[in-house]
Amino acid sequence: MSQSLEALQQLKNQIQQSVIGQEHVVDCLLLALLTNGNVLLEGLPGTAKTRSVKSLAKSLMVDLGRVQFTPDLLPSDVTGTEVYQDIDGKPTLTFQPGPVFNNILLADEINRSPAKVQAALLEAMEERQITVAGKTYSLPKLFMVLATQNPIEQEGTYPLPEAQMDRFIMKVTVDYPDDEAEEQIINLVRSEEKAPIDFPAIDAEHIFTAREEIHQIHMSDAMVKYIVGIVMATRKPERFEESPLQQWISVGSSPRASISIDKCARAAAWLKGKSFVDPDDVRGIVHNVLRHRIVLSYDAMADGITADKVIDEILIQVAVA
């Protein structure tokens, strides 16, 4: 076992000690970290979305920026702006960096701000840079956007456009904890009120080493065909005549979906200590990677069909090559 893998497993254990009952959320945050991706967390209030992000930043000892998205937010509130400063008696325009220049940016309730603010994140999420007043500024080497949204309260919200949704490597559904986990949460909060939990920091350099090791994970031709088959099923559902996929899917996933499945499957295999990707690695991450990249038909939505149900059907129809 490599030092980087040991460090990542320690990181996972530390976060899980402060985030109870959300193991799949922690796993997805680590996968995004390892694949240099961004995550959209969707869940009701009080489901530890913000706590998960804070625990990740604290364990890595990296800078965390937080923006509470509201209807009156401006793009400059996220990216930063140029301000006048008196330097040697001369008024000079200098750039004042915004929260996006932190290692981890928590975009809280991202769907509560207009499109122009959401668009300010597009360049940062995809190209790891921002442009202000015609000048381009690079973001930190370790950078990721972790956005949250509430699936219930839709009044006064601005749905994310498809182009921006596609920039998130995963969309993770955060559910309420079960009975046992809820009891553990009560005990955890009591103990934290007495003495806050202090974890040893994990060197962020392990993340970059891990990314290099993940590039070496073997992906067979059969697995590549399996991934492509899954994504093509969202685009060409008519290939499966005896399946309701054609009635359920309005718009399928882009090539970015195939790339994301490949990255996440290799990272998942690496976290398990394996040197190759198998079908279980693909199936384990495909719902999180695809659920926000499939546009359902009106008939599907009227019948209560969800994106996860569509993905379940695709996995039944598409066989391993």
C-alpha cells in the first residue's frame, strides 16, 4: 500500500468521525478530490452537506472559501474585483481576490443566484482560472467547487443550466441518516460541545501523488466499451426496443460523462487498493456521475420516473463487453 493511499484512507476515517451516516458523501468528496473535479450536493437542510465540506478542508489544512448564494449576489462577490489603492501617492487599480481563490470553494445554495453569477464559476470550474477586467488569474493548484442545493424549495431559485451541471463531475444525493446514525450524531454533538475534535492534518501533497498513481490504474478495452455503451444508451435509447428508455430520455449525456466515469472508476479502484478497473467500480459511481446529465422526458416526469431509475434500467440493458 502506497503512502498516498494510507493518507487518503486516514483522511476518509477522520471525516467520517465528524460526519455520521453519510459515508457515500465522504466517498464522493474524495473521488472528486482525486479526479480534480467538482461536486454538487443535493439534500434537505441539516443533512451535513456543509459539515462534510468543512471537515474535508480542516483535515487537509487547506483554505476554505464560502459564498452564500442570494438573488442580489454579484459575480465580483465570487471572483473578486479591481479596487483603487493609493500606492506611493498614485491612485492605482489593484486586484482584490474573491472567495474563489481558496483551495475549496463552498457554493452554498448555488441555485439561489441569477445565471450571470453562476456563469462566473464556469471558467473557474473547467479551466482553473478566472478573467476579471480582461486579465486572467490562475487559481490554486488544489482547487475544487463543492456546491449545495435544496431539492424541495424551488421558489425564488434559478435552475442551473445544462452547461454548468455538466461541469460537476458528480451530483450526490444527501439523505437523512437512519436511527442508529441519528443517535451517534447526538452523542457526537455532545462530545464536541465539551471538547472539539482535533484531527492531525493530512499533507495535501499526497493528493497530487495519488492523482499520478491513479493515472497508472489499468482500464481494459472491455471496460472502455462498457462505459461508452452506458453513455450511448442515454443518447440512443432507441437501440433498446424492448426497454422504456426511449420514452424516458429526452436528452442524453455528453462525452464529458464518459470521461468522468473513466476518471471516477479508476479513482474508486485505486481507493480499494486495486491496480485495475472492474465492472463493479463502474457501477459503483455511475449514478452519481450520470444523474445530472440526463434530461427526462415529460412522460417520465409525469410517471414519477427519476434519473436514478433510468440509470438502473441502462445497467440492466447494457452488458459488459
